[in-house]
Amino acid sequence: MHHTKFVVVSCLFTLTACSHTPFVLAPGAAQVRVTNVAADVEGCTPVGNIQVPDDTANALGHLRNQTIGFGERGVCY
């Protein structure tokens, strides 16, 4: 009985430890502006494609991090 409790507690501890990994934005990613208005990007040049997993709570953060990965050529003024 004691062994079963230990296994259950160990599993729960492992699951909670893994589920609280904080998401970290890349440097500069917080400044990425997201829009769905075509006029906002009228003068911009496409520099690449971004793929964001559908099943993540941090989809917007992933999008911003990948955008930063394009560097200065992805900047639009």
C-alpha cells in the first residue's frame, strides 16, 4: 500500500513540474505588432512563413518569437 502511494505521488509531482514550464519571449518579441488589417502591412515585403502549433496556449508568443527570427529584414515601417 505504501508503495502505491509513493508511485501516485511521484507521478503527480512529475506531471505538475512539467506543466508549469514558463513560456519565454525572445528579446524584442514583445514589440512585434500583430494585425489582420491588410492596409497595416501594405508597404511591407514578405520575408518568410510562420507556423504556429494550434494546440498551444502560447500561440501568439510563438508567432512573435518566430517573427523576431527573421531579423531586421522583417521590420516594416
